[in-house]
Amino acid sequence: MLPRDNKLKKKKDFENVFKRGKGFKQGFLYLKIVKNKLKTSRFAVVVGKNFSKKAVERNKIKRQIREIIQANLPEIKPAIDGVIVVLPKTKTNFPELKKTIDKLFKKAKLF
């Protein structure tokens, strides 16, 4: 579970990321990032109904992505706001998801 300081929650913060952020795509994931004025990096995960109609499956992938982000927090650059959007795709397993997120973060130069 992501610590409270590393969660992106406010609507204006989401709008800022989507309006001014730079986008990166890797596989079935899309990442928008923008610099913030804080000392910590904050992230959010968005999974729409186009991924799965079942809330259980949407929540499961959100939990998995948050767990991967939490494990990588010490390596991630500070002062970044990011939103990960999960695009429609067939089901994926945890190791494949971890590889995809690692590639996405390297592409975005977050490490």
C-alpha cells in the first residue's frame, strides 16, 4: 500500500497532470508525469470499465500496480506527480505487469 504522502488525490492535481504532463506508453499502460513542488513523488492509478466490467478485477490490478510503485519508491526521482492509466487488454500476471512498469519508468527516466 502506498504511503499517504505518495498518493495523488486532489482533483486539481489530476487536472494538472493531464493538462501539463508528458505521456509515455508501454504495452497496455500509459503514464503521464509532471514535476511538482514537493519533496516526494506522488502517484495514482486509473483503471476504467473498458479494462474489465468486474470491480474486483479492476481493484486487483490497481493494488498490484501500487505495490510495484511502493517497492520502487526509493529509486524513483523526487518531486514527480504521475498517473498510470491501464488501457484495455487481456488479463495479465504479476511478473509481466512488473516488467512492463519497470520498462515504462525507465522510458520516462524516473529511476
